[in-house]
Amino acid sequence: MKREPTAGADTAPDLRQLAAAMAHEVRNPLNAMAIHCELLESKARRLGEDAPSALRSVEVLRLEIDRIDGILERYLALAGPTEAERAPAEVAEVVGAAIERASDEARARRVRISVECPRGERWPMDAPAIGQALDHLLAGAIEATREGGTVRVRAWSGAGSGAIEVGDESDGIPPDALPKLFHVGAAGQGRAGLGLAVAKQIVRGHGGSIAARSDGPGRGATIRIELPLD
């Protein structure tokens, strides 16, 4: 397979133990908060005319609890197994399912998604895990793309490896941000948080690589996953 120059694929610190410990420590008080949220909701429904306001506050608490729980899930994914259990999977189905999951957010942001993917090719992979990695790539690309723009997804194979690219029409990623893009806590044009770090962990568990490139201000960015097919 022809390889293009890329940046940002250096190794991030191994945070698996820290991530697992932090997630488990936080989950206990989070569960207690969820229980008390249910109790508050029950009491709020008996408040008469103040009930709507109280219930709105309860709903905000519930949403924030769910949001924190989602963050913890991503930490636990980062702390997960380092070697994937691979089995043949239809790459078009994995890519198509990820695009379907991202479609509502894309429509809300008036962003189009185009796809170019071979049919009938089965790649050895942990399909749910690679789907999760694509979820993170698509979410970042959609958030970074300007309204009316297009996120382009391409997949192809050759010379014993397969590649999946997600490209956006964003303001691009500054050169000094590329080497840190896959580190926990890094941010680059809407790609903040744990998403890219989790994607990197998943891809490395497949013996693959992930890298980003950006051709300059206003010319967007592309993130490529490469997976061994042998």
C-alpha cells in the first residue's frame, strides 16, 4: 500500500492502570448520586406548583450523571485489553454502521458524509472495537467541519494491510498540535477529550497504526487507521 507522510502517530503514555483506578473510584459516588436523583424526582412530583422547576433541575442532574458515566466508559475502554481478538468482518458493514450512528449529529450540524468503501471484503478485526474507534473519528470530524461541509470516509486494502480514512472540511490542525493529538487531554479543532486516545488504544491492540495529517490552514484534516490483514 502506498503510504503518505503523516504526523501525530507517536506513542502516548501508558495510562491503563490510572484510567481503570480512576474510573472505579468515581463510579461508586456516581451510583449514589443516581440513586438520590431518583429520590429527588419522587419528592419533586409532590411539590405542587414548584414541581416543574424542581423536575427540570433533576433532569439536568440526570443528564450530567449520564455524561460523566460516558466519560468513565471511555476511560475504561482506554484501560481495556491491549491485544484485540480478531475475526473476519465485512469492512463495509463496520464502516456503514458507524456512519449510520453519526448521521443524526451530521444532519443537525448540516454536514454531509460521503463514503467510498469496498464491498465484500472481510478484514480480521474486533468489529465492535473498530466501530467504536470510527465513532470517535467521525464525531470529531463532524464537530470540526464547517456548516455545509463534507466528511469523507474512505477504505481500501492492499499489500497485506487495510486503511480507513476520515477526512473533514475544517480549519485544519496546527502543525504543533499534530504530535499531541492522540494524547489524553489533547485538543485540536473540536477533537478534545478521550476519543482519539481511545481510538489509538483500539488500533494498537490490532497491531495497527493511526495518524493524522493536515495540509494547512483552512484545508481540513485527515485521520487514517491502518490495520494488518494477514
